Amino acid sequence: MPLGLSLAPKVLASKSLTSWVTPIAHWYANLAGYRKYGLKYDDLIIEEYEDVQRAIGRLTPRERYDRAFRMKRASHASVLHSVLPKEQWTEPEKDVRFLTPHVQEVEKEDKERAMWDTVFVSRK
Amino acid sequence: MLAARTSSRTVQRIARNFATVVDSAGIKVAAVDNNQPTASVTFLVKAGSRFEPKPGVAHGLKNFAFKSSAKRTALGTVRESEIYGGVLSASLSREHLALTAEFLRGDEQYFVDVLTSFITSARFTPHEYNEYVSPVVESEIEESKLNPGFQAIEAAHAVAFHNGLGSSLLAAPHNSITHEDIRSFAQSTFTRDNVAVLGTGIDQATLTSLVEQSLNKMSTTSQLSSSTSSYFGGETRLQAHGGIQTVFVGFGSAGVPTPEIVALSAYLSPTPSVKWSQGSSPIAAALPEGTAVEVIYMPYTDASLFGFLVQGPTGSAVKEAGKVAVQALKTASNGLKGDDLKKALAKAKFAAASAVDSREGLVSVLGSKVLFGRESSLDSTLTSLDKVSESAFAKAASTLVKVKPVFVAVGDVATLPYVDELGL
């Protein structure tokens, strides 16, 4: 389970809950600090999973290149013990989930394969 | 005393039920039910390589068949079809893409649904192209490199017809095809007037209603275009190593294929009617040891290519065999005398009739005729062969030989003959 549990769909389903939680979510995301290193949230997904590897393979070449670039830049900043200059921070609107949909699709395929592997057939 | 016994049994004649084409709101449906134990449904689409907007897209589309659609995923299609015990296949020719499902009688609802959901709602995802389609495309290209006969015929089409019919069945080894190219080709070709449905072992009414249900939302007009073919002719030599030495000598013609050429290829074909015998073809008797000549006749809707595929272990043996074949063709082009022509016509008629016995044969024989709305029965093919006269044959054969030939040599090009060395 590389993605872990998420309450986001439940929260987004309710309008009032969304308006309550959104400011807290933004505050938390900024506090987490990854944006100061120029990363996107999906760069934090643990990639040492087969599913995630397959999902990364489904990114467009441009997305793959940009992801590698952000990681390189972030590790360099980490070596220097400082965050990036402010103009290179990830803007909240650019912090989109580019990998999660692919991971979810791969998980769905795994689930379907498991279903077909164990399916019990009866003729009508 | 013993009166001649008349048999009381009446031999029940099983009337062959031939495909009738029903045009149901733009989709041509033809079904044949001869009470065979299995049924098959073929969706024949005008999506062959001659219609492709970019080289190799038709090949990509063929390998995209039965991948994920709006109704089920690629894995789901495979597993569910296995549960039903059916076989799904896709094959590509220069004019048609055939998507076929073979299954037990009674499962038609599921399998027609698999075929129509691919036609109407295939997803053409980029990762499926990268993970499933493009590896198969590449391996088919690799495999074709080991088959000099296939290479020779591909090259012959390119030389004979240039564009359109000349475009290769397979994609190029290093191509720039994307899933988007394939998707837009599929959108332009999967339309009502481009699709014909052929069923065997299935009732016409059942098939029509199943097809109508699922294809009612399909758009009518196609944006496909292919210029009418014209024949050019020429020579090309391809260096190859390791394979058998191969030469293709061909004569093409634009226009609707004629039955005279079918008779000519039946007359010349050295394949014996009885195994391990020599046969009475004028080529068979004179062939050098170890060489083989295959008569190739490829009819298309608006052109045809007739020729010899000559194969042998060395260039000089191929040259000898090629000379024999060309000499036989030249003799035959002066016309055939009574019995020879009758024999050729009988062979051609048998070949045409027995082709219809198999499912693949039925689809290939009826397919193009059904799609182009012509008379689709074996009888019409046989009567057209019956009408071949000595004079018509001589005229057709001599015009065929007069055109500039197609010549392709594949193998050791230093030893393989040139076109003038074969006596042309």
C-alpha cells in the first residue's frame, strides 16, 4: 500500500467539511516543508514498490524528467543544509497529484488480477 | 426375378446455406450457418495498411485489438474469454483489419460484445501501447526479418504500387507511432460504412440484432481516403544473410481482378494435386533440385499482383528456376489449348470452392465483396471462372506479361540474377 489511507474523498464529499479543512490542509502542506525544497507532494510517495515503479513508467517523458530534476535539486539543497531561494519554491497551485492517479490505476489492475486469479465461476 | 432394387432411402441433400448480405442501417452483416459445432464472428474493418495516414499505424491498431475498453480491461477480456472457452484474434491485410472471435454456440452475446466494445470504446491508453502493444509490434518486425519470402512480397508491393497498396503491412523498425496516432486512425476508420460483420455458425437475425444493439451509436461517415491504385513496376535488391535465396518476379495490373489470371495461376502453380508427385504444371518438371517456385496471386479491390516467388539454396539455382518459371509463363501467355485450359479452370474452381470451407477462407473470400457491396456468393465466383474462354485467357495473359515487371531479389545480391537474366 504505497499510498496509505486517505480521508480526502470523505472530506471532499461534504461541502461544509471541505471549507473547514481546506485552510488547515494548506497550512499543514506548507508546514511540511517539501515545497520549500521545490518538490511536489507526489515526489514523497515511497517509490520502492513495484506498483509505484510501474506507475512512474507511465508518466510522460516530460513528467519523468521534471520529477528527477526536482529530486536532484532537493537533494542538492539538502546537502547545502538550506532551503531553496523563495522563487524556486513550489507554488501551491502547481503542487498537483501527477503520480497518484497512475498508482491508483496500477493498484486497481492488481486488484482485478487477484480477482480473476481467485474467481469462482458458475454457469447460469 | 430380382428386380433392380431401388433405394428407398432418400439421400437428404444438405443445402448449403450461403451468406446473404443484409444491410442493417449501414452495417453489412452476413452470416452462414452450416450447423458446425463452433461459431465465429469477424468484424472486418477497412483499416488495412493502404488506408493508414502514417506508416505502421495499421499495424499498431491491429496489436491494440482487445486491449482495454470502456467495458472491460485487457486482462478482463483475456480471462473472461478463457472462461467462455473462446479464441480472439486479429489479423491485418493490406485492405482489411479482421477482428475475430471463435466460440461455442450460445456464447455469441458475450463475444459480440467484446468485439463491439473494442470497436466503439477502446481506450488506447499510452501505457498499454508501451507495455503491451509496442513490444509485440517490434517482435513481429524482428520475426519478419527472418522470412525472405515475406520481405520479397512486401518490397514487391512497394515497387509495384508505390503508395496506398504499396505501404508495408508492418511498421518500420524505428518508428514514431504514438497511441494518439492509433486512436485518431481508429476513430476515422471505425464507422458504419467501413465495418462489415461476418458470422459463421450463427443465425443471421441473431447476429444482426446483437450488432445493431451495440453499434447504434457509431458514426456513419468515414474520413478515410485512399487513392486508386496504379501499377508502376521496377526492380529492387535487398541484401540479407542467413536466409534462403529469394527472387520475386511479378506482374501487376490496376483495375478489378479478372478470373483469367486466377486460371493462369492455377495452370502454372507447381504445387501437385497428389502429395510427393510432380504434378503436370509446366514449371514443376523443369525445376532444378532444391529450388521451389510458388505462384503468388494477390487480388485487391482495384488492382492485383501476380508473380512467382522463386527460392533456392544458391543464387545460380534461383536463376535457373526463375528462367524456367518465366519461360513457362511466356508460353502460357500465348494461350492455352482446350484440355490445358479446362484443367486450369477446374483447379481454380476447386481452390475457390475449398477455400470457402474454412473459416479464414470464407472471411477472405467474402470479406472484400461484402464490404464493397458486390454479389457475395461462391456461385458468382465459379460462374465467372466458367465463362473464361480460350481467347479471353490468351488476351488477359498476354496483356499481363507486357507490363514492366516487378523484380525483387532478397539474399546474396551479388549472386542473385538481374531481371534481364531471367529472359524478361
